[in-house]
Amino acid sequence: MSKILIVEDEESIAELEKDYLELSGFEVEIENRGDTGLERAMKEDFDLYLLDLMLPGMDGFELCKKIRQEKNSPILMVSAKKDDIDKIHGLGLGADDYITKPFSPSELVARVKAHFSRYERLIGSNAQQNEVIEIRGLKIDKTARRVFIHGEEKNFTTKEFDLLTFLAQNPNRVFTKEELFSNIWDMESIGDIATVTVHIKKIREKIETGTSKPQYIETIWGVGYRFKM
Ligand code: CA
């Protein structure tokens, strides 16, 4: 179920918004201060944010900006004044839409639904484009066969890429060198399990910050390797 965070200090308005959105099938949480709203937004994942502008603790402008820095879900601003709407546009806060008070509940629900369908289309089309594995700053783009560590691209040979991807797709499982060799290299290919060790070393040089205490690929002594999730 899609989850919405309402940040609104006027209880009657917050409750009204909540009732109508819940009737439309959304799960709704309310915070009545800007600062606690921000805390909540950082701690939990919401699918949409509905923010009032005049709030105690932190105003809606600041709150919107801070949420947008960390989250991609749509943000709808609620305001009573035309001036505020100009300001929302002018500041480039990353808000997706605004609603002026007083609004009808059906207008609110319609706006929220429109944003959900637009956001889902966006996410859907991104997902179709590239298959990506992301773990603690390591990003493996399987479709483009590219590897990034904290945003910086690293060059991988075909086998290094295959080996890293295989391990990352099977996290927390220990593989012996024999298993890795038979999975990544053709059985006919010339080589032996020492090849695996060499490749692991090269991969670590590219993705690990300190090779003494690897944070991605662990050596399980006497057994093999494991990708830490
Ligand atoms: Ca208010």
C-alpha cells in the first residue's frame, strides 16, 4: 500500500486530509511540526509527502528542500497564499506540485493520484532501462556492464565483471574457488583455480578502500569467498 506523510500543524486540516486519502486506499501518517516531520521523513520511506508551509520547528520551504536532497518521492506543498506559490517556484525547492487552501478533498485526492501514476511510470521506465545492483556505494550496471564505486567508474575486464556480478548476485554465500572457476570460466578453458585468486585480488584493488579489511568480498580461510550484503 502506498504511504503518505502529511506535515500539517492544524489538526482539523490534517485529519481531513488523512480521512480522504485513507478512503482512497492510501496509508497516511501525520506529523504536526516541521522538525519532527523531517525526522520522520528521513527515518521511514514514504511514497508521497504533503507539506504545509507555515509550520512550527521548521517551515515548509526548508522541509521540502531537505526532503528533496534525500528522497525522490513526489512532494506536494499546501499553501493559503498566492505569494507562497510564487516563492515555491522561485526557490526551486524540488516540489512537484502545490495545492491552495481551501481545497476540496476530491481535488486533493485527484492531485495525489495523478502524482502516483506519474511517479510509477517514471520508476517503471527506469527499471526497464538498466538492471543495476547497488550495495554501499558499489554500483554494478549489469546491462551496460559498468562498475562504479562511490560514483567513480572503474574499468573491469570481462571475467572480473562476471566474477564480481556473480558474487554480488549471491550475497552472503560462501563459494569455493572451484565453484567460482566452474561458474565463470568455461570448463574447457585453460587455467586453474589460481586464476580465481588473481581475479579476486584485481577486483579488490578496484572496489575496496583498504585491502586488509575488505568490505565487499571476504576471504573465508580454507573455504573460499563471500560477498557481504
Ligand atoms: Ca500551518
